[in-house]
Amino acid sequence: MRKLVVVEMLSLDGVMQGPGSPDEDRSGGFEHGGWAMRYGDQVFLDTAARGMADTDAQLFGRKTYEIMAAYWPNAPSDDMFAKHLNGVRKYVVSRSLSEPLEWDNATLLQGDAATAVAELKHQPGKNISVLGSGELVQTLIANDLVDEYSLMIAPIVLGSGVRLFREYEDIRPLELVEAITTTTGAQLLTYRPQR
């Protein structure tokens, strides 16, 4: 079975909103867009490259898909992230989008999100990676579909914004399987749920 990996950039206080650019996601009045970019270094890039090599599918919620589809197809083709994201198979969970999707290799998952993702995990292939997609990730967590969390924890406290881990009824223990410190003081942490 394929592994589903949630890949997120987080502030020290758990905020995942708008890491890439100032106008990426201003919902809820968020004013700190682009906060994560100062923490990328060669260690981060090498770790990201390794993760992309193990991934042959990306899974997005509607909002993140629209943000990504507006940027990455126009990015320089020699950018390693653009090369991966534009070439890889993309699956989108949305109730409001319809086929055909504008980004190459993008397919809309039909029906119940948890059921569709569970079926996707049973197909042959490498890892399925989830970038951003905070609301979708909540559904994946609630349905025990996450196999691994690949988190970049930046040494910054934002104080506001959408957080990855929210209020849950049950305790969710995780096992740390890798920890790397970057030259910028960020932590690259890999966790697996203890089931």
C-alpha cells in the first residue's frame, strides 16, 4: 500500500498558513504571508529533493490546488519544485471544481474524500504527498489516513493563523523517525502515527 505523507512548513506555534509568499493566503486577515522563505537552505533543499524522489502523486484540497495551479505552471522549468509539481500526477479533493482541471496531470477525486483517498492509497505507486491543504488534512487525520508527517518547524512564533493540529477528541501519539537541524535553525522532523 502507498504511504500518504503530509508535508508542511510550520511556525513554532504550529501555524501552516501562507508560508510561501505575502499574498499566498490572506484569509482571516492573515498578514504574515511568506514567513517560511527565510528558513530554506541547502539542507532543506536536499531533504525536499529526497522526499520528491519518493513521491509520484500529490494530493490537494481546492484552495491549495488553486494557489499552486496559479503559480507553478509559470515557474522556471529548471526549478526542482516546478519540475516535480508540474510533472507529477495530481489529485484534487473539491466539491466546487469540475473537470477538466487546468493544471497538467490533475484529476478531481469523486465522492467522499476519505473513501477516495483510501482507494488511492491501495493503487500501485510511490508515496502520495499532501502539501498545505489544511482542511483536507483534518479529514485525513480524522480518518487515520496519514502515514507520515514531514514537517519543517521554523524558529518563529506568528501568534495567529491556521494551524496544522487543531482540537481533537482523542490523543494522537506520534513516533519521531528523523530529525535534521538546518543551518537556519529550522527543524526537519518526520513523524509516524503510532497505531
